[in-house]
Amino acid sequence: MKPFGNLLWVIDNSTPDNLKALNSSGKVVKSYSIPDYINDFFINDTVIFCVSSNGIEIYELYDDGHKKQLPIDYSLVFESENSYSRLYKYSCRYGECLYFDMDSDNYANSYFAVDSKNQNIISSNGRINLLLFETDRIVYTESLFQLRKLYEYSFVNNTENCHIADVADYTQGFFEKTPYFADEKYIVSVAQITTSRSIARDGGPAATTCKMSNHKSDCLYIINTDNCTKSLQYSTSTFERIIYADSKKAITYYNGKYLTYSLDDWSVIDSQAAVEIQNRGSYTFEACGDYIFIFDMNSDELLNKISVVNYSKRNK
């Protein structure tokens, strides 16, 4: 499930109309038939952007339940000498699409879509990891498993610069949802350190997994976009998972509670019970607007929503 606007959207491939929109009462108010190979998506107004095995697909959604696929006409904007890739771009009123064509059979091509308000980013599982998208520039890395070498491309000057960020070498892979937050000032990304020695060199299945069996700590990095070499770093306790972050605070789940930290000094400024989280359960956390929505990973049931805005030191 994913919240967009006032509706929760879910893909349920057990029915022909597999894309459904639910209101706050859980009633299906819209439904559409989309290809069952869709891996991720976001909704912007009347349009859905989807990630598939073919890259990005866009569909116009009509109130009567039918859809129309919109063509994507990429244009070459830059050929990189540093990352051995060609960057293509497509723009429309609903958002932007980027396509990195890797000049090597060893690396998968990368596709991205960003909505017109730069609030949602979806991507294919390619070589490139997009960290920041702005009208005039992007910041990205070549690999999900390292965040030290950052490339900055300017759409205005058609130039690419490489920055070496102050990020610990021992961090074992950044999560696929990296970045957690990005704006004109900061990129906030989350990785983890594990106790599994088999992934200590160059990443692996446990490096980005959400399973906690080999967890040692989560690591939050705040990178200054004016100077990509500067960063702040904070670490959680063992078995404490970061579920949300922005430029001012981070929210974690730890020992039956949701804890809110100030990014000024990593002090706890709020605490609330997480009664819906059970031992050995599997959960997903989706941030949208002022809330984090907590879903049961197995049933897709919405279990709770918590505010990312209202917090107070008196709740500590």
C-alpha cells in the first residue's frame, strides 16, 4: 500500500483490476487494471508512474476506470566520462524521467521517475543510485554499496563534478530507499553495520536487508549539498531501526517504542508506544505528508499511522 493524496493505493495481482484506491474507511473507491510486472509506483494527480522490467511506464488514469499509456520520449543530455554512462531525460507536466544507459554489459541500466513536486522518487535496480533531484542539477552515486564518491551533474552548465564525501568506509551498504530525505541543503541517507563478516568487503544480501538477525547499528548520514564532502553521522543502538528521517529529526523503532531524535545533537525529543509491533513480525513503513503509515508486510493491513510533526520533550 502507498498513500497519495487522501487515498491509499495498493496493487493486488489476485484480481483483474489490480490497482485499487481506498479511502480512510478502507472502502475501494477506484480500481484499474495495470500490468502485473509493476515493481513500484507513485501517483501524481491523474497519472501513475511505474517501475517495470522495461524501465519507467506512465499511465493516465480516468474516473471511469480505464487507463491510457503515455509515451516517454527520452532525449540525450549528457555523456559522462567518469561513470561511463549516458544520461537521458524526459519531462512532462506530471514529473521527470531519467535514464542512465551504462556503457558496459556488467552494469544494469538505471531508470528513475520524480514527480513534479520532487516529493516522490522511484527507481529500477540498476547501477546508479539517485540521491538528489533538482530542476538544475542531480547528485548520484555509482553503487548502492558506497556513498563516498558523489557525482554532481548540472543541467544548466552540462558539467559533471565528483566529490569525496566524509563517510565511514566500514558502512556495509545503503538501503534501497536511499535517500530518506533530500532538499536544496541536505541529503539524508541511512545504512547499517552488521555482524556478518561475509559482507564486510563489498556488500551483499545482508547489507541492505531489513532483517535484524545480523544487525549491529543503523547509520544516518547528513550530507551538505553545498559542499558534498561534508557530513554528520549518527548511529543507533543494536536492533534499533531508523524508519524515517528529514533535515531536522529521525524516527526509530526500538524496544517497543517509536523514538524521535533531534539531528542537532541526536537527543531523544519524543517517545511513543509501538503496540502494533510484535516479535518475529514483518512490517513496512511508508512516509507520506505528515504521517508514517505502518503496514503488516504479510497481509498489507494498515496497522497504525504516527505523526512526524507533533512531538514534545515532555513525552520523553
